[in-house]
Amino acid sequence: MKHGGHRHQEHEITMDLAAKTFFSSRLYAVAGASNDKSKFGYKLLAWYDARHLPVQPVTPSRPSIQVSSNNYSTVSSVGELESPSETSLSIVTQPHITLKVLREAKEAGISCVWMQPGSFDTEGLEYAKQEFKAAVGGNEGRAGEGWCVLVDGDEANRRAKGEKL
């Protein structure tokens, strides 16, 4: 079922519920993944890896990324994901790139996105809230610096696995 631009105008979804919905997916992807351990693109990929969640890195810069003992093959864009309708997308790119990623994700059929702190501007956040079943992002979250998978993900994942939507 496609979720068009009017969905969130009719029924506003809370960020807690959006985060829970995000983790109800079968697959995950990280747009802006990196092999540099100091970057959040690597830390985010490592978070999924440590929790044994099926994740695909999205980056045009390299064919694979090594995390722990796992070697993940990459795709260069979200449009290349194998099962986008079953994939929730974490985004850790610059705001001007994020809007492009969001448009590609919508076109590919992704329904849930999580925009890491610093990855979006007002236009990107509003676009995501209007166009996706669940869009996580904003200045709230448990650490007070914005909704972050590294901080808020465990609680949302636990809630999603405990009571499926």
C-alpha cells in the first residue's frame, strides 16, 4: 500500500510510534555508510551489526565495508536495495544530500526512514513526515540532541519486537 502525501495530515504519528514502526521492518539500510571508524556512518552500521540486524550499507564510494568480522557489500543508491518495501532506511548524510536520498527512497518504495541528528534541515524533515509511513527525526530523543539510532534505537527496537504493529 502506498502512503501518499496526505497520510500525516490526516493522522499525525508520534516520534515514539514512528521509531517503533521503523524497527518493525525486516531489513535495514544505512545511507551515508562509511568505513572510517570515526564517522557516524560507520558507527551506525556497527550498531546494526552488533545487534545482528540485517543491514545493507548505501554509499557510492566503495564496494564493501568491513565491520567486526563481517564484510558488507554496498549499493551506491537506495534504488539498488534488493527489497526496499521491506527495508527501513537510516540516513546519516549532509542535509542537501538527505533530501535527494529521501526522494530516491520514496521512489524505491521505502516506507520508514530515520534521519540522524545533523542529517536534515526543515525541508527534509517536513518532506519525510509527509511522504513516509514513519519518519524519525527532530530535536527530541532521549539524549536531547535529536533522535539518534545509537541512543534511541535499542528502546525502539525492543518495543517493536515486543509488540508488532
